[in-house]
Amino acid sequence: MIWPPGKSKAVALVGVTYAVALGVAVAVGLLARELWPALHPLWVVALADLAATVVVFVASVLADNSSFYDPYWSLQPLAIAGYLLWLAPASACGSRQLLVVAPVVLWGARLTFNWLRGWRGLGQEDWRYVDIRGWSGRWYWPTSFAAIHLLPTMFVYLGCLALCPALSSARPLGALDLLAAAVTLAAIWIEAAADRQLFRHRQRGGHGTLASGLWALCRHPNYFGEICFWWGLFLFAVAADPRAWWTVVGPLAITLLFVLISLPLIERRMLERRPDYRQSVERVSALVPWFPRGD
């Protein structure tokens, strides 16, 4: 991997930022447990999560680049899983813990690597953030805190609710656990394959719409894989405790985020920038992989 000039310094700054954010989150979590011993672990996680988000937001302001927040999506579940695993009773099913944590770590490592490979440094900011700068004007940073930093933190937190029952239950492994493992691993493979195909397409200088591999079956296979991953975590929660059905709020919220916000944004951008994209819209499924129309 060849990094552009200045990228090493930018990555180091991001690394320091996240180390500080983790330290602040741990301190806030310990303080919350000290002040309110009966506080549910998920409330402790919420407070620590909020504190870490504020730290990353401050770094974004200082660097004048909201893309400092981008790795948070993939690193947040790793920290939450680690904390809940640390709290888990000795009677918890160790086999399920391994089945749950391994995909979370694999997913987080893959997504963080993909961000690292694509981010060019402090001179680059996600195009969606640039658009927000354009219409928000002087209110950009309050808008950035709410929409770019806090809102995604909330969605990922909701998705991670499933980790609490999944990592603490003593219920033996069952068929639903195996299904959950299959869904999460398949989701990670889909995301990894889609990202690899897109990266190679760009490396070859492809400027048109990618229409091969997974991208021939749907226009956003990476989004499909991401959504499936969170539904897989939900299956782990229900397998561990059928009463944990309420954690469906997590994958449902993330699905709505992609369907109602992320998908329309990227679709509009692609239609504006690529003349051939309308043909893809007419032939290829938007989100769920399926055979192209007209073939």
C-alpha cells in the first residue's frame, strides 16, 4: 500500500485521537459504575460512548475534518464487545462468546482497513460532509456533531445492544447460533468481496459504473453486507435469550439508516456524476442481490 505524502502523520493523529477517546470512555465508564453501582451495563456503555464521541468530535474540529470520525463506526463495536465480555458471568456460554466476538473483530478489522486504504489524509473529507458544509454554512460544526458524529454513534450503539444477551447468556449453543454465525460471516465476505472488486476497478482506472462480480447482482452489495451483519448479531441475541427480541431495534434502525438516508444520497450522486448509471438503475437491483433485468 503506497500512502500519499502526509498520510502517515494524519493516520498517527487519528490513532492518538482514538487512544485518548478510549481512555476517556474507560474513565467515564469506571466513574459511572462507582457513582451508580446498580446502573445497567448498557447505560454505562452509552455514557462512555457519548464521551468518546465528544473526544473524536473535538479532534475533528481541531483538524477541520469530520472524516476523523469515520473509523468510529468500525471500532465502537470492538470496545463495546470487549467491555461486555469482561462483565460476562463465568457461567456464560464460552462457545457462543467465541462465535460472537470472532465475527465482530473480523468485521471491525476489515472495515477499518478499508477506511485506511481509501483515506488520503487531512486533505480529504467524505463527500457527504463536504455537501453538509455547503448548505449548513456557519452552522456546520453543530450540524456535524449531531448528524456526522452523534447520530451514527447512536445507530451503532443500538446495533450493539444484541451483544449484551449474546455474551452473557449461559444457554447452550443451538441451531440458531449456527445460523447467526453463518449470516455474520457471509455478510463480512460480501462486504470484503465488494470492496475488493471496487478497489481493483478504481486501480485499473475504471471511471464507469462497475457492473461485474457482486456489483452485477446489486448496485450496493457493500450496503447489503453491512445490513446483514447487524441482523446476524440480532440472531445471536435471540439464540442466547428468546426474550431479547427487543434488540431488533438495532438492525431495524441500521436498515432504515441505509435504506432511507445512505442509499438515496449515493444514488443521487451517482446519477449526477455517471451518465451510464441510469442504465444500471433500470437493470440491476438496488440493494438485494438478484439477477439483472433483461438478461
